[in-house]
Amino acid sequence: MSHALFDKVYVEKRASKDTVTGRILERLGDPEREYIDHYKDVFDAKDAYAGRSLILAHNPGKRIYEGAPVCQSFGNKHFYYSPCVMNCIYDCEYCFLKGMYPGKNICIFTDIEETFAELEKIEKKHDAYVCASYNTDLVALEDVAGYVEKWCEKTAADERLTTEIRTKCSRTDIYEKLPVSERLIFAFTVSPDEIAKGYEKGTPNAAGRLKAVKAAAAAGFPVRLCFDPMIYVRNWREIYTEMVRRASEELRPVNVRDISIGTFRISDQYLKNMRKKYPDSQIAQYPYIIDKGYGRYPDKVADAMEDYMKELLDSFFKDVPVFCWR
Amino acid sequence: MIPGAFYSKCIPGALENEMILTEAMKNNLRQICIYAHTAGIDLEIMRQDLEKKGTLPARDKESSKKALTEIYDYVACSF
């Protein structure tokens, strides 16, 4: 594989001898790289470099965080997320990563075994439900990082762990090669094609994502559908109806574990950052109400959209448990 | 694009002049207008509709608050 995904490759000196680092560099065809002292020297750089670099580094801080209140816990008492990779290959206009990270650079923390060690300390007290792909799309990066396989192996071997890997990727080839566990849930964000085309640059269309759902299910993994975030646009009823109808047809033989729904919401601080960066973005510039530190649609809009979606799911995905973010 | 300059231009003068606005209300209205611009909503048509209804012009703070709520509903909640 070439490293055409990335303009430059940087390696933190302390990560240079890691097995994971060596494997990633090999997968990228042993590219030229620059050695740096700290990933933030590149990741947080203020000079507006428009390209995308890959940074291989160690995680200097916390590796397992408690899940945010606006994120779904699916009824799990001990809900966490783990940013083993920072930033995403896709370019979704509404993504909180746009408010959180300064640029397009992707940082892979090569000391993932330390993440698993931190997780095991938590598991001494109780079981854990971990979302491993919140700050990135691990499936889309699998050929580079190989972390979907790592999390699958870890989850299959660790009975106290349930893992969710969320993705928009349409790859169908990887699932049959991965170790299967009923505690490793692949969660597919499915959007209407109008939303994908308009606001999710670089992502596959709904048809592609639905094929990936079928592939994951055929390989034996539990699958979750995420109709989240729902975006308020002029013809939202039509496009979401069509999306759900089509998903139910395509997935008729598939045993969907559960479905997650929710209208768009984002931390107030990230929203401020996004509005500065994207003055012409319809999504960033919507006049959200600010409620307990989060921007969200007013009740009138959120209720209408979420209630509508629940009715659709009651028709098209009867008997599948539905979780709403609020 | 300089964010400050962009934001300061976004309330159409005709709209601002028809209400009594505090700074907080101006900020809210500004955000509504920026969104309307990105979503292709014609603020002049909206202003004329609100004039026909009698919502505008709003001559005091109380009726301006009500007008602002109606403007918000018109722009942000009517799809």
C-alpha cells in the first residue's frame, strides 16, 4: 500500500521502536518520515497546512474516558470511549472532531497495549463497555492501523469487555477475517444519500454502508444501526423515510441487534470553534439552543424529528430495540 | 473571510430597525440571520410576512422578544 492517504509521515522518537510503528510503516511501503519529540508539535500546529499528515506517537495522557452524556450508553452502566486514533479519514461537516482538533492530521497511538492495560485496571472493579472508534473511523483506517483486529482480539479474549466499533466504511472484506465475539458490536452510521453527498465528504453512500452491515452480520458479529445524527434539512421527512425504507429492505434477512437514533447535538465549545472555521456551513451556523453546555435543536424540531424516526422504525424495524440519545 | 466583519454585516438593516434589541437579542438575531443566509432563506420575504401579520415593527422590548421568537420559528423551525 502506498501512503497516498498522507502527505507526510511523522514518528515520535519514543514510538519509533514499537512493533505497531514498524508494522504501520511497512504497510505504508516504508515511507520517508520525520522524527519529532511530541505529536502535538505537528498535530496542534497553528500554521494552516491544508494537507493531511500521519503521526505515530505514544499517548501521554488518559487512554480510557467516561462516555459523554450526549452519547448513547445503550443501557450500559460503565460506558467509556478510547481515542487510540485521533481524527478521521472522512470529512463530515457536522462532526465534533472539527471543533475538537485543529486540522486534518491523523495521530495513531502506537502504545495500544497500554490502553488495554488501563482497561484491565477498570475491569478489576466492574465490566466495561468501550466505544473504540468515536474519534476516528477505525474500519476505514484498518489497512493502516490494524486496530479493528486488535480490538476484536482483545474483546474475544476478555469476558468483562464489550466493545463498539462505529463506522461509515463500506468495506465488506475484513469481517470474515476477524475473530468474532458477541461482545464486539459493529455500529454502522447510515445516512440518507443527500446528507452523505452534502455533508459527509469522502464517505460511501447508503447502499455501500448497508452492504457492509450485511457482511459484518454474515461473519457473525452483532450489528447496530445508527441513524444518528439526524440533520434538519428542508426535505428531512422524505429523505429519512426513504433511507429507513431502503435499509429495512436491504437488511431484511439480517438480525439487527439494536438501533440508535438522535438529532444533532454538540458541545458548546466545539460549536464555537466550528462556527469560526466554517462560516458558510448550514450545519455549523444553525441557531442551536444551548442546554447544559451542549448545542442542540429546539424541542419543537428535535421532538418532531425523533418522534418521526421512532414511528418509521416501528413500521420498518418492528421488534428491534431503539435507543434515543435523550 | 474575517469572522467579525462577516458577523457584523449579517442583520439586514431593515430588520434591525423594526425592533428594540438588547445586545443579547442582537447576537441571537445575528446568528439566525447567518443561518438563514446559509440555508437559502429569504429574510426580506420573512420580514414582509411579519409586517403583514403585524408582528413587525415591534415598538418595545416585550413585543420585540415575541417578534424574535417568531423570526426564530420562521427561520429555524419551519422545514
